[in-house]
Amino acid sequence: MISKTVLITGANGQLGSDLALEFMANGYTVISFTHVLADITNFAKMREIIDIHKPQIVINAAAYHNVDLCEANPDKAMEVNFLAPENLAKICAEKFIQFIHFSTDYVFDGEKNSPYIESDEAKPLNEYGKSKLAGEKAILEANPNALILRVSALYGVRPCRAKNGLNFVQLMLKKASENADLKVVSDEFVSPTSTESIAKITPHLAEINLHGIVHLTSEGSCSWYEFAKEIFSYSGLNPSLSEAKSSDFPGKTPRPKYSVLENARLKSIDTMQMPDWKSSLHHYLNQIKN
């Protein structure tokens, strides 16, 4: 059996690093690209790289995903989250290469107040969500066979470059170790999802050659406050933690109050399913403790 080659952009990020490990574990030859090695906004350069390596699959895990920076730099957000994925989708369509792209729960406005399925209308509230939605539409127009995986509230072992190296779990543990008074919003609801759980299922989704939009998040949901409580409870910590409202932070970039995703398509077509958010969190806390 000839090994398939997968090229992964953003391969040094939280998600990209786990994807690279999982595809290697599944027998793939992995070509890892980072922002240092390749600027994904450079259309000619990416075409050259793809021509050299001749992958059967291209996965775009690169993004400009610091929500506040996207708000301050909407042009850069569009360049990285819209134009670059559109170009990759076009190259892959021309060369009959499978293309997989990661998007976000922030394409929704949160007004539904029940889990969003793939066919729900997207209405982003901020520049990050707008740029990611623009990317989704451009990808599917350029390459109808592309697969877009929407994810939510990610955390992983590899440092999160967009958040000063700390994901939410690590930030909470750091603040607790510093005996900080913690105020966490209780009126924004998400499905916290480990990058490892996403990475484990992605090679399988590539093999069955799905296309279109698929939600891929942990089962269940919680507020950010409930997420923090579970982190501390499982870790045996009892810091000063209190509930806050999003309105308590007036300078904060608008975020959807409810961006929980339902893995509707995944449940309808496949036996592989995502774990619930608490079991994934406990597994992750055991990992970083050890």
C-alpha cells in the first residue's frame, strides 16, 4: 500500500500539531508547514509548494484567530481567513487534491439559543467570524468537494500562539496558582473541544471523503464559568472564582452568547462520534499533569 501524503498548514499550532501526529500515526507522510516556512497568503508560493510535494490531501489549520486583533485588523483577518483559504481551495480543485479547512462556531450570532446545525444561517457578530464565514463561502464556491470542519473553544497540549501561549484551561490554572481573583462570564455558552479529539477523527473523515460543512465539537455544552469550575474541581483546586456577565467587560469584542454546535451531519452518516466535553477535559488535565 502506497502511503498518502498530507500537507498541513499551521502545523505548529495547537490543532495543527495534533493533526500532524495523528496522520503520521495513521500511516500518512506528513508535510508540515508553519507561518515561518510558508506564507499561506502567497498564492504563487503555495502553488509551488504543492507542486513540489504533490500531496493527496491539503489541510488548512492556519488562521488569524485572536478575536480582538481581528477586530482591530479586519484587512489582515480577511487576508488570512478568506483570501488564503480561497486560493488553497482553487489550487486543490485544479489539481484534484482533497482539501480540508477548519472554521469556527463564531460564524453564528448566538440568537438561536439551541445547538446550531450545519444548515442554520450564519450571522457573525465580529470581524473574526465575518472573515471565517467569507472563507467558507469562497472555499465551497471554488471547490465544492472541499470539507469544512467547524470547531469551538479549542484547547490542546501545544501552546496557543494567538493567546500568548495559553489556552483557556492553562490560563485558569495559571491564575489559580497566582491566587488571583477570577471572574468568568456565565452568559456565554460553548462546547469546549480538545484538539486531540478533533485530530483523532479527522483522518477517518478524510478517508470517507466527506465534503461540505460538518460540525466537529465535543458533545454537550457549558458556560465559560462552568468550564472554569470543572477545571478547578477536577484539579482539586479552590481558587477565588465568581460569575460575571459579558456586559461587565464593556471593551470586549462582541461574541455570540450561545455558539454551541450540534454534530448533526456526523451523527447522521458515521459511527465515529466525538466525546463529551467533560471526559475530554479530564483526559487533557491528566495529560498536562503527567
